[in-house]
Amino acid sequence: MAAFQTKTVRILIPVLIFGLVVWAGQHELKKVRLGVMVAELRRIPPGALAEILILALVSVAVMSCYDFVIRRQFRFQVSAGRTFRYSWISNTFNNLLGFAGLTGAGVRTLLYKKSGVPMGAITAGVVFLSPVVLNGLSVMAWLEIFGLFEAKALLHEHKWINLAVWAIALYLPLFVALQRTKLFAKWFHKQGKDLFPWRTILEAIGASFVEWLFAGLTFTLIAHYVLGGVTWREMLGLYTVAAVGGILSMAPGGVGAFDLTVLLGTKLMGFPAERALAVIVLFRFFYYIIPFCIGLILSILELGFRGRRSSPEEEERQLLEVPLTYWQKLWGWPGQFRFLSDLGVWALGKLVLLSGLILLLSAATPGLLYRIRMSQEILSMPVMHLSHQLSVIVGFVLVVLSRGISLRVRQAYVWTSIMLLAGAVFTFTKAFDYEEAVFLLLVALMLWISRGRFYRSGAPIIRRSVVLWLVISVVIAFIYYWLGSHIHYSFFKHLHLKEPLIGRMPSRAYAVNTLVGLVGAWILLILIFSLRPNSLRVKGAAPEDLDRLRKFLRDNKGNALTHMLFLGDKSFYWAQEGRVLLPYSKVRDKLVVLGDPLGKIELVSAAIAEFQHYADLYGLSVVFYQVTPAYLPLYHDNGYRFFKLGEEALIHVDDFSLAGRRNADLRSVRNRFEREGYTFEIAAPPYGDKLLDELKGVSDAWLKGRQEKGFSLGWFEPAYLQEAPLALLKNPEGAIVAFASIAPSYDGGETVSIDLMRHRPDLPNGTMDNLFIRLLEWSKENGFKVFNLGNAPLSSVGQKDRALREERLAGLVFQHGGHWYGFKGLRKYKEKFNPQWEPRYLAYPASTYLSVLTLDLVRLVSRKVKRI
């Protein structure tokens, strides 16, 4: 619960601040005419755009100073070229996605670990950079305060901004002061008593200042070409104040606060809102989007050639085992950034998503006039309109297929490649937009280079995920329609064309395009995945599987849950060339194994890894349900975490006796039923229809119309009952009033347990006690060592002060959940037989959320049972 609250706060704070910014700036935003803004962008000459691009790339490149500082200080054995590439990837990811530098820290950790840098050195370097970044902005805030930069009108009009500028300015002296204290070293560096030398501190501050200064220069150059008549002092001052607002908003890239501050500042300078928005769009595009795309490509080239992974959970666990500072834990790093465990494929997925968005944006915005006229002369209008519509469909398809790319599905790779090539053709033939076509072909090349990463035969189709992506595509469709209908109208109106241009499209045409594109994309995707289904189909055990199980149990031991495999609802995975058996069922995106794997224990760890790889081929994770303490080290070695489910009552029958004062109540129950004429007998299969019909009547009376539970619980199934003896309790008239199915553990006759227990209502008190007593006596007479009385769910869970939060919550359910299920009552009932309690656990991957897994297990156990 606490983790959920922290995550919620982490998400809500930036969202709320962004909402407040939009609300505060709605008056300014209403003045913006998007078509006019597009026209302003079109006026910028290509030479100026080239200058902006070069300066923006240089501005991102100088951020590598950070990595060269930690490379020297912490003695990273990494080449200069690789250090530069790692810096580019980390910084561009952090610019666009970062929360207080956490994304950059995670990506740096991944990349440097890949190059063999010791984890201790990486941690020290990454944590050192955490508080450094703001120093450069703090220097620029002092330059603003001393008048070298100038934003007097904005600061005078909005006096509260002065407080923010002063707050950031004071960060630099505070940082320098803390650097010379032992407390700072303890909290941030974890280096003991050693302090960093002044040279390293000054180099880090200088690197930060160069980063912010060059970003400001890029902003200033864009403003020079778009606004005109502005000085570098004014623009650097405006950038500094806007950057301060963006930092305080805590939103990635300062989205919202930075942009509104720029709008307010340019308004006070006398410029229209459309020009100010053009400056913001160009700055975001050249300083954030283009470098990020380059970073995606570099990350693919760095990480996109590795082969298949045998255990994704283990790789993620090893990657993210980093000592964290308190504030990193507070913000949920690294759990917030699970994509780092496979950054190369994640980057490919985002490139494909970006390709779809670019196609839609290209279709929503008007093309260059000379290209439209050229298209009219060379191509026919039906071809242009068809290409436009098809590019919209392809754009929507790519948006949805990007999810399959991130999941490494082979089929998604094939269809995405086809869509990228088709999109390149359509975007070229609709208005000669060769820039978009080149980008799509580049993404297709990146996919081809990384083709070995797409090995999965399929992935589970989860309803929640489908709904989410449907909602995302509908939102994107609405944005496409809104942009297209509004931008085209105001754009062509602003041009004051004397003759109509055939490239202009009415709003109704965009509505049709949106509907056809969205519906067409989803129809195409449904056809793709329905005609070639590659998801894992779990059908349960066939008769030949059960025959193989019987032969396997002749040479291998089973456990208390093995007998339930004869229900036929579990599928069998034979690992290690058939020497280890993992019985499982599928629920959503998980394969749930019942109990510990069967087979020689020295083969089990390798069998678990083999089954993990098999599940990973279909994008599924593996969970083990009701496992025993003896196997916990094997699960731990394969990257699993544990949750205590409860305890199992084990009675050593040699020690069981009705003698003595403690067992007087049990002795009294047995004698009373014997006097009243109740009889007990063990029936052996095969059973006739008459007996089974009578047992069915007892079972139906006990169920009272309730649905049978499954998976880890047996249910009334005649074919299943034929597999083992039955314990029958009859009244004086000879009618069966209660019965229990006896489940052997297939361990050489040492352990026996009961599975199905049913009785008629309105029986005398102590009826089931008498049945258990007679079963225990029978077990002792037949040479069994242990009688398994079954599980007490949540028993002894979360009772310690330092138990996990989830287990403490489960302990509260055990104590106070008697209204829904008699947890305490069941434990107390079994206690009267003096059992020994042995814990049972749930083993689950680190990447799985326990709350979601719990709901999946409830769904699995409550699923309608499969009849044999």
C-alpha cells in the first residue's frame, strides 16, 4: 500500500503542476492560432534550420563533459568514443523522460556495466552526478540577478518568479558548502571519510554551466530567426527564468511551466503568441526530439545485437542491484524504469511508435506549397488522396505494433517492417515528403539490424492492455483530427491565396480520414493476429500425458499435490529431457506451476531456467504456487521473490494416540460414534455407478449450489475418484454421510493426505473429527509415516515486526477476515490433532506486481473446473 501511495504521489505531483500551469496560461493559449504558427515555421530558410540543428547537436554533445569528469575521477576503463556515446544516450533519454535525473542514472548504470565497469565505481559516479546538474542553472540565475542576462519585464510583472530564481541561485553555494562536509559524503557519495578534490568539484560545476549555457544559446538562435529584433541578453535571461520554472515543476523536460513562461515573456516583449509557440516547437524539436532519436539509434547499435535471453527476470535483477540514496528510493528508482533491462528493444519500440506519430503528424499538417503543386502535376489526385489515407492507416498500425516490438514478437517485427516500407512509399507519393520517408527507411534498417532480438512466437493478448492501446489510439486519432482540421483552415487563411489550392482539405475530410484510419488499422491488426495466432494454447493433460505421468512416478518421488495432476486440468512441461516435470496452468500472462517441480533435485534449477525460457518465447512469466522450504534456494537462484501463503499441518502418525488427558475430547468423539452405530471403511477402486451416485448426492448437498474450486483444490469428478481409495463414514442405516478421497504422495508410502472432503448437512457434532481420527488410525496401521491434514491459509503470515508490508497486510486478513473465510477457525480446528506446521510459499518473478498476481491466482482457483 505504501509503495502504491508513493508511486501515485510521484505521478500526481507533475500532473497537478502541469494542470495548474495550463489553467493559469489558458488565456494566452487561447490566442494561439496553430495554422499561423505553422506558417511562421515555414518561413524559416533551410540554411537557418541547418545552423539551429548544428548548434543543438553541439549543445547535447557538450553534456558529455559530465561523463568525462566521472571517467577520470572514478577511473572508468572505457574508451573516449564509448564514453561520448554513453553520455549521448543517457543525457537525451534523461532530457525527454527524466525525473530528477533518475532516467539518466539508470541508463548510465546499464551502459557502463555492459562495458565491465565495477558496480561500485558506477554507483559512486552516478550518485556523484545526481546533485551536480542544477549548478549550471544556478550560475545562470546569478548572472540574471547581477544583470548580465536581462528579463526585467517578466520578473517585474510576475514577482513570484523572483523567489524561484533566488532559490535556484542559492543552490550553488549550498552545494559547495555541503561538498566539504562529511555528512554530504555519507548521504550522497557513500565513500566514507574521503571528500572530492576541488578540481573535480569545479570541473563538475563547469560541465553543468556549459550544458545550460549551450541550451540557452540554442534557444537564443531559434528566437533570433523566428522573432527577430531580440538581443542575446534578453533571450538568455528569458531562457534562464523559463528553465527555473521548468525545474521547479518537476515535469520531464519542464513541459508546461517552461513553455508558459516563454509565452508570457515574449508577450511582454511585444511578440504574437504564434511566434512564441514557433520558438518553443523548434526548441523542443531540435534540442529534445532529434537528439533523442539519435540516442535511440545509438542504444540500438550498442544493445541490439545480443542473442536470446534465458531468464529476463534474472537479467533485470542483476542490472538493477545498485546501492541507492534515500531520495532515489523515494522516487522509486529503479523499479520505475523496468525498460532498462532491455534498452535496445525498448528503443526500437519507441522508434516505431515515433514513426507512426510522424506519419500522422505529416498527414495532419499541410505540406510545402511547391511540393503540393509538383504532386498535382506529376501524380493524379486519386493517387495523392489514396496515399494520404493509407499513410494514416499505416500510422495507426505502427502505433499499436510498437507494443509488439517492445515485447520482441517475431510476427510484429515482420509486419512492422512491411508497414514501414509501405509508409515510406505512401508519405512520398502523397506530397513528396521525402524527409519522413527517409526516417521510416532508417527505422526499418534498425529493425533489420536487430532482427535476432525478435524471437518470441507470440505474446498474451491481455484485455487490459488491448483496452489501453485502444484508448491511446483513439486519443491520438482525436489529436490528429483536431490538428488537421484547425491547422489547415488557419494556415491557408493566413496565406491569403488568390486561387484555391487542391491540397487544401475540409474538416469533414479529416473526420473521414480519422475514422477510416483508426478502424482500418484495428481491422488489419485483428486479421493479422487472428489468421496467424501464435499465443501459447494450454489445453490440460491428455490421456497419454497421464499415462506418462504414471510411468514417471514409478521412478521419481511426488509430493502432497502430485495426485491432483490426475484431474487433467494442468498441462505438463517435461524439462531436462523428460527427467523433470512442471505441471502448470495459464492465467493471463502467467504460467502458474503447482507445487515444486518433480524430479531429481539436482536437475530442478536447470529445469526452472528451461521453463522460464519456454515461457519467455510467448511473452509469459512463470510463477510457482505452494512451494516448500527445501526448494527456496533454487527459486532464489533463478531470480524469484517469495510470499508466505500459510502453513501445512503434518501429523507424524507414529506419535498419534488417543490416550492421555489432552486427547480426551477426540477419544470421546470416537467412542460416541462407535456406540451410535456409525461405521468407517476404506473402499478401493474401481467403483461402481451406484456408489458414485451416492457420493454425488453427498457432494451436491455439501456444495449447496456453489461452484467447485480448482487448480490447487480437487473437485468431484468420477474419473478422478477412480485413481485412489476413498474413506467412507456411514450412519447406522448404512447410508454414506461423509467421505474423503485419499491422495497418495507417491513417495514410497511415507506420506498420505486427503483431498476431497464432503459431508451431508445437519450431521451430529464431531462427524468430521471422527472421520479424521479413523483416517489417522488407518494410516498408522498401513505403515504411513506422515498424514497431511492440509493447508491453513495465511497462518503465521506477517506476525513479525519486520515482515514485508504485503505479509503484514495478509496477517491482518488472517486475524480479522473471519467474515469472509474462517482463517483462524481452520487453524484452530487442525490444532486439535497436534500437527507440526510447515510453511508454504508463493515464488514469483521480481518484475511481477504481487497485487496483480494475487488477483490472477484468485481467478485461476475460481475458474470453472474442467470435466474429464
